[in-house]
Amino acid sequence: MKWSSLRLRLIAAGIVAILIALTIAGGGLVLLFERHVARTLAGDLDVHLKQLLAAIDVDPQGNLVLTQPPADPRFADPLSGLYWQVSDDRHQLLRSRSLWDTTMMLLADQPVPGEVHQHEIAGPGGVRLLVAERVVSLMAGDRKVAVRLAVATDLARVSAAASAFAKDLAIALGFLACVLVVATSIQVGLGLRPLDALRRGIADIRAGRRRHLPSAAPAEVQPLVEEVNALIDAQEGEIQRSRSRAADLAHGLKTPLAALAADATRLHERGEHAIAQDIETVGEAMSRHVDRELARARVRGHLRRAATPSTELAPLVRSLIATLARTPAGARVMFEPEIADDVRVPLDRTDLAEVLGNLLENAARHAKARVRVSTGPGSIGPSIVIEDDGKGIGPAQLPGVLERGVRLDERSKGAGLGLAIVQDVLEAYDWQVDLAASRLGGLKATISPKVLLGSQSAPFLADPVTS
């Protein structure tokens, strides 16, 4: 897919959105996890602080006495990360074995008696400690002694737990990202399916398989469908008006052309053959121009109205040969049709007759004695081949023959529009005509369907009754 693809852009935007969302979610989850672990540690410190408070006492001489050490064995393990410390207003100090030879440097502020304070301080080795401390008053004889109790834990435990959680979370979020990317691709495909259906519908209209797009469409695509159908209706109306104007023009020119032909005949009778021949040439040129425009108008109208056409090739060729055999050019040659009876061509009969009639007429005019019509292999299906045994055309001249206004024989009459009409009709059906040297010695004209990207059309069909 190219970057101009709407599908690729939507999928790329979805992937970026997924990555941003999961990154933010992952960072938020890690932060929440850290806060949760910190609250858990704070709760554990509060429990240790209560145990320490229950075990501390002052003897009658005012000395601090620990009746029972806290139960957690980490308090006895040097630099384990869990510490306790007790001091009084006479600078007596008791501390856990885990502090080894260090002392926790508590903040200078004095907690209110009975209130638990929590804060961070620097601990042994420069690590960060979370401290929970409390001040209580104990009786030493008849005197009150202010005792400050503190329990601390290493915050590295929080960082380690957060790092382990982040690694596990990254794996989970990576898997989730893959699932979401696949889901996004599926969602984009489903969302663009109406556009694909619209494309197929327009292709069917262009191929003549339908006249309008289906009216059942999603609400977002419905306005486009309505506009396309309205455009098609407007185009059909314009084509119909053009065909009507072309028909009116043709009928309007019939009388003047008939008058010119009559004048040419009278001039011949009077012996003015040069002027008569000039008039006949002009009349024939005008007639060919009219025929060409009528053929183009008919093809445009037919392709917009009809479904896929189909014409039996053999009967049409026999009919055209019978007509040409009555002309001076056709009467002097032998036509050799070599076409199976079950061959059908996906062109309208009238349009195919226009094409084959022009090609057969040219072949008969330039042939010495033989004109052969057959079907041959093509790039995506059989093709129709018309050959003659005339002089032919040199390879250097072949490309110019198909140019508009060029005649196969510059010495013959005509406006050079026969092949132009053939090309116009074939192009409307996505067919083409190719000229080459024939094995009979003359010219070979091959008409075949063009090779279109993604084309799956069957250019020739067998008759279901006879096949």
C-alpha cells in the first residue's frame, strides 16, 4: 500500500494512537503501583511502630528498656533495610542491630504526642528511607519522659518492585498493542467496505452491468451515492440529447447528400466527369463523417443503457460477406470465413457490424483474390482476424495507418475515416485493432480486447445451446 492509501493512513493513525495511549497508560499504572507499594510499606511501618511502642518502657531510674524486640528478623540483620530507633529527652538511644554502627538522622521537627509522622530521610550508605515516627510520654517514677520512636524501611524496595512490575507490564501491553493493531486493521477494513462496494458499483456502471449505484448504503456514504446517481442521470440525459442532435443532423444531411449525388450523376451524363468525381468525393467524405458521429453516439448510448451484450460472430460475418459480395470490390474476391458457429463476441451486433464491415470493405478493396476471416489466440482470449492477399503495407507505414484521416490507399476515394470509426467503436468496449503483415501476402487486421489491470472478462463465450 502506498502512503496515498486511505486504509494505510487510518491504520497508521490508529497505531500511533494505540502507542500513545498504551504509553500513557503504562506510565500511569507504574506510578499507581509505586504509590500502592509505598502505602503498603507505610502500613507495615505503622504495625512495626505499634509493636515497638508496646515493647518500650522506662525503669524507675529513667532508663529506656526494651522488654521484647520487634518480631521481624530483618531488624537483627545488619543493613537489611528495615530499622528502628528509640530516643528520649535525656539523649538516651536504643536502636536495632540492623543499623549496625549508624544512627538515623531524624528531622528536627518534633511530632505532636500521639501523632504518627511519615517522611523520607537519608539512611545508611546514602539510601532513601521512609520513616514513621511517634512521640509518647512515659512515667519514670513521678516524672514524665518524652520518648521518640522511629521505624524506617529502604525505599529501594519500592523502586525494585516498580521496575519488576514495569517489565511485566511492558510485555502485557506489547501483546495488547498487537491485538489492538489487528483489531484496528479489521475495523478499518470494515469501515472502508462501503467505499469498496461503491468502487465496484461504479465499475459495474462503467461496464454497463447496471445503471445506478445501489440506494442501500451507510448514512455517511448515502449523500455520495445520491450525487453519483444524479450525475449519471444528468449524463444520460445529455447523451440522449447528443444522440438526438446527431440523428437530426444525419437526417438533415441526407437530402443535400442525395441532391449532390444526383448532380454528380447528371454531370457524368453531360460528360463533365472531373467535376462529378469531385462532387462524389466530397459527398462521400461528408457521408463518412456523419456515419462516424452516428456510430460514436450510438455506442455511448448503448453502453449506458444495456447490460453485457453478446453477438454470434459466424452469422454476422456471413451476412456482411453476402452484402459485400454484391459490391464491385467484393464481387471480384473470394471470402473465406473460418469461424465456429458457437463463437460469441461481447459487443453489440450493430457496433460489431460497423467494425467488421469497415475492415472487410478495406480488405476487399485491396485484395487480389482472397479475404479470410478467422479467430485466433489473443493475450486474454481469442481475437478476430481479417486478412487479404493484396500488396500490404510496409512496416514503417503501419503506425501511421491508424492515424485519423489516413487512408490505406491514398489513390482511392474516401475521407480516411473507416479505421477511425473502427477505433472509436472498439475503444468504447475496451477493445483494440492491430495491423500487421499477413501470411497471405497482404494486410492482417486483428481486433481483440485490451489487457486491462484486474480484467476478468471473457471476451468470447460459447453458445450454451450448442456447446
